[in-house]
Amino acid sequence: MDLKKLLKVNIINIVILALIVLFYLVSTSIFGDSASMGMFNTVRIITVVMGLAWAAYAIYSNVITVKESDVTDIANVKNRLIHAGNKRFFVKERTHMLNMLDSLENRRKYFMALERDSKLRELFLMTRSQMIRNVTNVSEYIETFDYISGVDSGYIKEIGEQSQDLLNRFNKLVELSVTYDDTTLDYDTREIDDMIEALEEMKKTGKATLES
């Protein structure tokens, strides 16, 4: 997330709010002691309308900024892998990692539209986060790879296999969930909970692997 851009947006929102408050204070000082009660009430109504419009704009601007920042972050992660180190090396591995990340990103809109407490939404966010970390780890490996000796430890292959396993398990659980009869309330989410727990452990340990 671009915190600087988010901060800039909210500074603008604060300035707008301050102008609305200033407008109200100046207007009430002008009309407060006058006999024109109708004008005074008009000022109050205008201030309320501006306040509601400001609140709606503040929410909208923050949501848009977060979404744009998220897209930018993903673009940066992908761009880093594409241009890491010698681009003639690890071509297939790079493509594989990028395809898996795209596989998740292409379904982001669907999962983010789910309820905030949805297990599938939580699973998607954690799987996506881990995939981004895997892509970043691969980028770091390629950037620090010894291109003179050309000795590969097999790290990228291992990360690729772990990522593919992660994506396969995610897809399997999603398929089981969306094809299940939604009218049945006793749906067993143990598998989803287990995978979320495994992802939590991966998050804590950094470069750990999912348990089989």
C-alpha cells in the first residue's frame, strides 16, 4: 500500500473538512445575531449537506486509493520478477510463478465481494499474500544468483512446486465450497480452517512449507 499517497489524500480531506467548519463558523457569526432566521437555517442545512458530501467523498477517496495502491503493489512485484537479474536465466520458472499469481489475481474481484467474515475471502487473501511472498523470494534469489558459476541450488524449483501445491489446494477447496448446497447449514469447513492455520504458520516462519 502506498502510505504516502493515502496520507496525502487524507490531508486533503482534512483541509476540506476544515473549510466546511470555517464556512459554518463565519456564516453563523454573520447571521447569528441578525433577524434573518431563515438565512441562518439555510446556512445550517447547507453545512449539513456539505458535511455528508465530504463524508461520502472521504470514504470513496480512501477506498479508491487503497485499491489503486494494491494494484500498483502487484504490478511492482511482477515487474521485479520479470526484470530480476539476467533475464535469460530462469525464464520458465519466472513464467510459472507469474501465471500462478495471475491465476489468483484474476479472481480477486469475486472473493473481495464476499462478506468480510467469509472463510473463503480470508483463505483467498492469505493464499494471495503467500504467493506474493513466494514471488518476491524468487526475485531475491535471481537477483543474488551467481551467474558466473551458474550453480543452481534448486531453490526456485522448490518454491515453484510449493506454490503450485498451494494453488492446487486453494482451487480444490474453492471448488468444493462453491459447488456445495448453500442451503445446508452444516457444511464442514475443517479443511479450509486447516489450510488457513497452515498459512498462518507459514506467515510466522517466513519461508516454511505447507504441511501435507
